[in-house]
Amino acid sequence: MPDSIAQVRCFKHASREAAAKCPACSRFYCRECVTEHEGRVLCVSCLSAQLEPEVKPSSGWFRSISLSALSLVAYFSIAYVFYLIGRFLLRIPSDFHSGIFFD
């Protein structure tokens, strides 16, 4: 182990001298790789992991009820569209199909 931080190199940039040690991951980094957040000097990786919002999984029963309701709405909407198409087709006079309609 090196005697001083001046002999330690950055974890990401081997050609640069280390400026600080991240307290979260215990690695040494140069000045470009660390930042101060809430009075602590952290590396970018640890800071982004700390700032990520905690994702709370939604409850299973609510999701299944929502998907079921959405499926029912979609089914009835499609059925209604086909019903309207059928009503439109029934209103076409039968003379239209025999060619007499255009004479």
C-alpha cells in the first residue's frame, strides 16, 4: 500500500494522481471524478446510486384490476366500432349492389 495519497492513482484515470478517496466504495479518484454532495466527497458512480429514487413496486391486485378494466374497455370499444360499421353497411340500398343505383 502506498505511503501517501500522492503516490496513489485515480481508479478511472491511471495517469492522474488521486485527489480523494470515496467513502462509499473506498476507491481513490482524481479531482475530475469526485464531487461534493451534502458535505461528503463521493465518486460519480456512488453519487448516482445514492440519488436514484427508490422504486416502490405497485401492489399486484391493483395492477391486475387495472389491466382487467382496460381489457374490458378495449373489448367493448372494438365491439362498438364493428357494430357501427354493420349499421352503416345495412343502410346501403340493395339497388347499389345490382348496379341500378347509378343509372
